[in-house]
Amino acid sequence: MRTIREMQVALLAPAAALFLLIVLLLSVTSVAGQTLGQTPAPTGANAATTSAPAAKLPTPGQFPPYKPPRTADGKPDFNGIWQAFVSADIDVQDHDAQAGPHSDTMGAYDQWPGGQGIVEGGEIPYKPEALAKKRENAEKRMVVNVTSDDHRHDTGDPELKCYMPGVPRANYMPFPFQIIQGPDRILMAYEYARSLRTIYMEANEKAIPQKSPADTWMGWSHGHFEGDTLVVDSTGFVPYTWFDRAGDYHSDALHVVERYTQVSPYHIMYEATIEDPNVFTRPWKMSFPLYRRMEKNIQLVDFNCTEFVLDLVYGQYSKYPKK
């Protein structure tokens, strides 16, 4: 006869076998699910990071649709301090890094960085004789002559001599500028050389001539809005400003049409169409982004470069010439 102990073992054996079978089936199901890509649901911090799809990285030069804020009169609000971060002031076309004029004594302080151009299509359509003048400008960009007539502008980059930069160069120099927008005028104040532009927004304002009363370094500008784009039409330039340190230049027939379009709270896409039948065979265009300066206490600071160039430009006439 079986003992009580043997009878208990005999009764429990089928139950234990059934329990082991269930555990085995659950393990196989879990492994199969993972093999088919069915991972367990994340919990805790992992759930927050994996439940939503990853954000797509922005594509350079492309922006989602954007509606800029408005001024009191309903126009797109361009007020703020803006700056370009391109090296076009050195050369508006593609350029390699290069030594500055005093690298023997100034080392890396005097080097000019390489950069990508801002000219659409890459080439400026010079007339043959104008291209020769551009190359001559580049060769003599550090030559300063002081005369009592306009021939003092024949050589030397105007930036070198602290003249106002002109348009569009003022917008891509390595200095910020401020847009101050009113209903009938927009002011653009540039940190470099205290340059200033006034853009007249009233097309029929009788007190404001349509044509420039006299040619100036920064031109004579009228503006209007095309949708959310500020369009500025400028003529009346003196023929002395350059587009860059590479000697790219224009005549007094220069006509510039600029387009400012806000594409985000922090960016303006800028375009300028250049026309000068005395120098170029056809109109050409440059474009680049402007960035809103976001420092808490951002403001323009004084850069009156005149005092830095007095010895260079007028040193030969000084009572105490430099030795």
C-alpha cells in the first residue's frame, strides 16, 4: 500500500507539470513577439522620449510657412537689430582664405577667411573693359592717394578709408544694423561708419522727390510692400563705393532693388538685384539670410572708424608725420 506521502506526491505531480507547461508557453510567446519586432511598451522617462516621432532636422535654406507680426498700421514688422554672417565683404563670389596686407607682422590677426559667394549663378556679368577695371581695383585696393578732385577715389577700397559702404554692401559687412520702422519712413542705421539710410514709403508724398536731389554714398530709396515682402528701390549713388574688397564696383548708373522677407521670427531672406548698364551686360542678383540679434541688451555700438584712418589717409599732411 502507498503511504500518505506517496499519495500526496502522486496527486501534485500533474498540477506541477501543468504549471511548468504554462510557464514554458509564455516564455516562447514572449520570445516570438520580440522576434517579430513587438518590443515591450516603454515606461517612465523612456515612454516620453519614444512615444512621439523624432523631429525632422531643418533643411538649410528652407523654412515652413510663416506670418510675421504686424505694426500698428498692419504692415509686417521689421523692427530689430539684424546681421549677416557671410564673408561677402571680402568677396561676393566664392573665395579662398588669404593673407591680409600685413601678415608678416600681424600673423593670423591679418588673415581673411574663405567663404561661399552670395552671387546667384556664381558669376558677375561684367563687360570686358569693366572686368579689367575690377582687376585693377583689386591690385590697388591698399593704395591711398589724396587729391583735391575725384581722382582720390581711383584707388583704394572705400572701406579701407572709412567711407560709407553703400548699398547693398552695408547689409553684409561684419557689423549689425538696426531697422526702425514707421508708417511713412523706414530708417536703417548701420554700426559701420555711422551710416544711415532713409526709405520713403509714401509713393505720392509731394515733399519727397522721386529722384535723388544729389548722388550720395547710400543712395536715394523708396519702398513699398508686396504682401509680406519689403521692396526697396534705390538709385542716386555716387560711383565710388565697391561691393567688396575684391574690387567689384559700379558706376553712377547703379540701380538696386532689394527684397526683405521674414521667414521666421529670427531670419530675413535678403535679395538684391543689381543693374548698371555702364558696367554689366545684364542685371544680376545676390541673396543671403539676415539673422536677428538676440542678446538681452543688444544695441548698436559706436564704430566711428574715421579716427583709425587719419594717419593712413592724411598722415603725409600731418604736422607730426609718422616716422
